Amino acid sequence: MLKVDNLTKDFPKVRAVDNLSFELQKGRICGFVGPNGAGKTTAMRIIATLDDPTFGKVYVSDKSIAERPYDIRRIIGFMPDHYGVYPDLSVLDYLEFYARAYEIPSSSRKRRIEQIMNFTGLDKIAEKDVETLSKGMRQRLNLGRALINDPQLLIMDEPAAGLDPRARVELRYLIKQLAEQGKTIFVSSHILTELGEICDDILIIDKGKKVAFGDVNEIQKSMQKTFEISVKLLEAPQIQGLERFLMERPGISNIRIKNHDSIIFTFSKDIAEIPPIMREMTSQGFSVIEFKPQMMTMEDVFIQITEGEF
Amino acid sequence: MIKPREISENAMLFKDITQWIRNKTFLALFLSLLFGAGAISFFFVPVSGDAAQLGVIAFSIFTIILFIYTLVIAGMGFNLTSREFANKTFELYELSGMSLERMILGKLLSLLTQFLFGYFCIVPFMFFAYFLGGLDFISIFGASFLMILFSVPLYLFILLLSLSSKSVKIGLIGRIFVGIVLLYMGFGLLSLIFIPRSPLSGVSDFIKSLLTFDLEALKIALVFFIFYIQLCFLLFYICCNFISSTNDSRELQIKLLLFTLFLSWLLVFHALYRNAIRGSDAEIFLLVYIPVYLMLFLLGALFYYHAFHPPLIIRNRQKEARGFRRFLYHLFLPGARGTHRLILYMLLITALSVFFHYVGFKTGKNDPRLLLHAGSYCLQVPFFLAVPGGLFLCIRSLQNSNKTMKALVITWWVLSGVFLMIVYGIMESSGYWRDSPLSNLVQFLSLVLSPVSTLFIGFERRSPFHEIGYLIRGGLGLTGIVFMIWILRRRRKLNENLLDSIV
Ligand SMILES: Nc1ncnc2c1ncn2[C@@H]1O[C@H](COP(=O)(O)OP(=O)(O)OP(=O)(O)O)[C@@H](O)[C@H]1O
Ligand SMILES: [Mg+2]
């Protein structure tokens, strides 16, 4: 459905997207996660044909955005992180306007607008002024607009930003329903857990580069193999020796010394491999008084990957 | 051409009209407009003095009311569109697949509908003025027709201004500018009406001669419409171009229109010159070549300080174009290379036109230097484009931020030009500095630094550079062309590896 090939975008001072490649299958929800300034909006705008890439190719339904932008605009829905301004326009007029803009024939326009209003729950406020809507209602309207052409690919840029918990739950429900209708959904957020439950795939980027991409369960599983282990020694001088010992082991990374007598490291192997390590440490004569393995959550891994960005 | 269905289904028209109807300002305005006109026609007009002039007075008042209405519509349109543009709402319109032309057409039609609405409310009162006497039917008809005629470019210009900046501050400057222009136009309109034997009666005479199929009048009307239509289309496409300058453009259309405008301007002048102007004051040439100078600058400001390659959409359209379109793309190639080429073509044609007149001069009685003087302005354009702005384009980081570049260059032209003009003015007004070496230096700088001051100093007959000004300008122009070619080469090199990787 969506194929991105070596996508790169340069701005005068930064490379906002750096050689990004991935592919989305039809009917799946893909979460697009990265810290602020990672390049999510930039990448999404290029996919939505609003900006030109510096390098790289993007295909939606096997059509290149460079060659068939107008065809692609008709089959995607994009929900940007801004709304635009519409003074003196009611919700109904707003949808009517976009239905005309998408050239939905006048015979089916009315039905389509009704469908959208029912789906997004806008029917109760059809006559309200767009400018006076609450954030949650605006986001629904924004979604309604993006859905009016019945898109196959829906791109949403931080749809949950600024919503209260209840509205978030409702939004997730709507997204799930859309995916069940067979739409492919590409949704960004800078909070991983917000998307964890509803996504099928996940794409993590940082500083424009792809950090991880794949099925959410597999990524989670591979992440479950990651432990953060902290070891405390009775005799502080031994700490350098322990560090050297750890550095020689496979599957150990990110070793940090804390308070002169503790060491923290990341261990990415099966849980069954932990006892042997412990045994070996004591047999080598290290005075271990504390050994604390902790399973990392996805959020922890994400923060670790994008460390220092928050 | 535009089909009626396309207009009735135009989403932008629907939206803007809906917003207009729901707008409370409009409602208040409309009611006061009707009450005003009604009150004037029933109370004021019958009791005021001179019976013969009654109709004229009433008519002027209605015209003023209509003019105010026109301005308010323009202001409301500017407000809405500039807000939409600054808040990236146009992006959402683009996403729907609505073409840029349709957006601008919808906006224009909506403004015209609003104008015509007020117009048809007022026009009955104007004809009521006719019954009061002092006016003939054709004057009223002519004046009302002219108002409709001028409302199209006026509203296009307003749209252009509202789309020209994403920043609120520049938007404010734009608003002030619009205000000044409109007030100025208003005064022009008022003087048109109030001055006895005003051009209005000229208009009515003109319409009368049109109705009798007078050949001269028909010719003038034809020439007027040639320029009128081209100018409207040019404004229209510049508006389209402004909506989306990074991922789409209307460069081809604008270049084509600028070129045809340029050609028809020179041709019309040549035709007129043969009959009417020969032997009259040769400064008429300034009238001919200064618009050409402005057209060259417009082309430069729009497309010279621009991304080297046109956007993807345009490149693909160019690739897929067949037949005549392909030929047009070839001739008015979008992108920096095409702009260079077009500027050079236009300069060549201008030079030919100057040469043509120069040959004609041998038999005339005027000083041919005035012709060279006027023509050389155009030749100097490449120099102003290349130095210093064009040279900056050779730096990669500056080239990528070409919006900043454009703003900087235009600011430089205006500020340095105005500054030099003020300094020169002060020096001239104090006897001590006049003709001093320093004053000469200022004059020389005015000649070479800014296109604004060079125009100004060119009119200064006392300047020591007046006699040889055209030589200096010509020399600078040739240097400018050399620079432009060098800059083009350099930019092409900088952008060499970019293109193949995308399409
Ligand atoms: N129009 C632009 N001009 C220059 N730089 C830009 C532009 N847009 C984005 N950038 C830069 O590109 C980088 C990526 O920005 P982007 O908005 O894509 O990040 P993001 O992942 O959407 O962040 P956020 O979570 O804050 O929305 C940032 O460093 C930003 O400063
Ligand atoms: Mg963003």
C-alpha cells in the first residue's frame, strides 16, 4: 500500500529525514514514533504530496508521488497537526465544502456527509461554528475531513496531541474501526505507549533515521529480551575489573558505572542466560552484594534509543 | 474554457459565499448601504440647490457609497484569504486535489459576486439620479461598466497581496499598502466625477463613438482589451503560483503571459509610433521602455531567485507534455535555466526594438540619445539581478533558502535606492554640496546600486552622467549578462547530483 524508498529531506540547516525506507501492507495500522524534531511531520508531508523530497521515492498503491500526485491525493486522507481557519462556517458547511472540493458528485454528497458525521459523532453539532469547537471536536472534524473521500491510506500526524484521556480512548476506537474497514493507517506520536495497543506495525525514527521497524509483537518480543541489570559490589576498587569482565561478554551493552560501587548494563539475551552470568561473577571473585535484573518496557527501550532528546 | 457546472460546483466559491452570508459585518454593511442610498435619494437630493446639477450630485454620492462597499468587500476578502494562507489552510484545499486555478477562480468569483450584489443594489439608485437631470444615460452606463471592469483586476490584486506573505508582520505592511493604493484610487475616482468636463464625459463620448462603430475608437478599445485580459490572466496565475510555490507552480503560464504582454506592448507601440507619435516628444520612449524594465524585474523577482529545478509535479508535467504544450515547455522552460533564457530573449527583442526606432530616427528631428537612454534601462536589468543577489545563489545554504534571498534582494533594491535618492535630494537642495565630487559619487552609486535609484537619476538632466548614462548602463548590462551566465553554470554544478535520484 505504501512504499518508501531511501526518502531524504534536507532543509537549509538540517537533514530532517535521512534515508528512510519501509513498506506498509493494506489494512494495517502502523505507529510512527520519534521524539520531537525526529522528522515525523516532514516525512508525512512528503508522503501526502505536500512537499518534495530531496532524494528518494514514495509509492502509494504502486503510484509514485512524483508522477501521480493528483491521483494520490484522491486516495489518501491526511490529518495534519494543524486545522486551518474557517471563520463563519458551520460543521455541516465545512464538510459540504470539502465534499465539493473532492468532487464527490452532488447525488451522493449528502449521504457521504451523513455517514461521516455519524461515524465521527459530529451529527450533534452540525450547526455549530467550526471556530468555536473544542479541541476534541476539532480533531473529530479534522478526521472527518480526511475521511470524506473514503481514502485507502490515512495519514495522521499526532492525532492524540492535546486530547484528554477519554477523547484519546475514543480516537483509538475510531482508528481501530477504520482499520477493520480495510484502510491502511499511518499514525504518528512522540509517545510510544499511546500507540502500543492498537498498532500492528511500528516504525521508530530518531534524527531522521530509522531506528526500528516491524511487527509490533516481534519488536516487543525482541525488546523483552532486553534487561537492565544493576550490580553492586562491596569492594569499590573491583569495579574496573568488573567492567572489563562485562565488556568481554556477548549480549552486553551500554555499561555505566554509578556511585563508584555499582554498575548498570543492558543485557539482551534470553532470561535463562542470566544465572550463568551471576555465577561466573562470583567465581571470578567479585564481591557481589546486589544483583538486580529488570525487564525493560517498550517505553524504556524507546527512551534509551532516543536518549537525551527529551 | 470554464463550464457553468464547474462554477456552480466550485467548492471555494461555495465556501466563501457561505462565509460571506454568515458574516455579521456584511449584514450590517449591507443594511447601512441600502439605508444610506435610500435616505440620500429621498431626503437629501430633492432639497439641495442647483436643479441642473442634482443628478450629478446624487450620482457622485451613490458612486462613493458603491466605492466604499467595494473597499469593504476587498478588505474582508483580504482578511479571510491572508488568514487562510498564513494558517496553511490552503494546504488542506490542495490535498483535496482541487487545482490552484479553481481555488483562485472560486475566490475571485466570490468577491465579484459580493461586489455585484452591492452594485445591483446601488445601480437602480444611479438611474434614479438620471431622472433628476444633469446626466446622460450613457455616462451612467459607461461609469457603471467601468466599475465592473476595474473590479476584476482590483480583486485579483487584493488576492495576490493576501497570498504574498505567510508572516503576519508583512501582512500588516501589505494591508497598509492596500489601504494607501485604494485611497489613492478613490481620490482618482472622485476627481473623475467632480471635476467639470471630467473624463467621465470623455468616457461617454468614447462609448458614443464606439456605438457608431468609429474605427479609431474600436481600435483603442481592442488595444485596451488585449492588455486588460493579459493583465488579468497574469494576476490570476501569479495568485495561483503564490498558493503553492514549493511543490507546484504556474511558472510556465506566468512566463508565457509576461512574454506575450511584453511582445504586444512593444508591437502596439511600434504600430502607434508609426502613425501618431513620430515627431512628438521623444521622452515617450521612457513610457515604452520603463514598463519593459518593470516586466523584466517582475520576471526576475518571481523566478530568478528561485530553486534551480522546478518542483516534481512540474517536471513530470513537462515530461508528459506533447505537441504544442511540449513546445511551450521548451520555450518557457520552468526553473532557473529557463528564466535566464527568457530574460536574454526579452533583452534581445528589446535591443531589436531600440535598433528599429533608432533607424527610424535618422529621418526624425529628435535627439536619438533619448531613445538609447530609455532603452538602456532594460539592458541594465541583468546587472541588478546578478549583483549582488545572484552571486549569493552560488552559496548552497543560501540557495536553499531562496525565500529569504528574495526578500533580502528586494529589500536591498528598495532601501538602498530610497536611501540614495534621499541623500542626493539633500545634497541638491543645499548649494554647498551641489556638483561636488561627493555628489557625483552618490549619483554614480545611484546608477549602479539599485534599480530604483537608477530610474530616478536617469531623469536628472543636470547630472553629469545624464549624457553618458546609457553607455554606463549598457556596459553594466553586458557585465551583468556575463555574471548571469557564470552564476547559472555554478548553480547547475551545485544541483547536478540532485535530479536523477528523485524521479
Ligand atoms: N520548513 C522547515 N524549514 C526548516 N527546517 C524545518 C522545517 N520543517 C521542519 N524542519 C526541521 O526538520 C526537523 C524535523 O522536524 P519535524 O517537524 O519533521 O519533526 P517531528 O518529528 O514532526 O517533531 P514534533 O514531534 O515536534 O512534531 C526539525 O529539526 C525541524 O527544525
Ligand atoms: Mg510533528
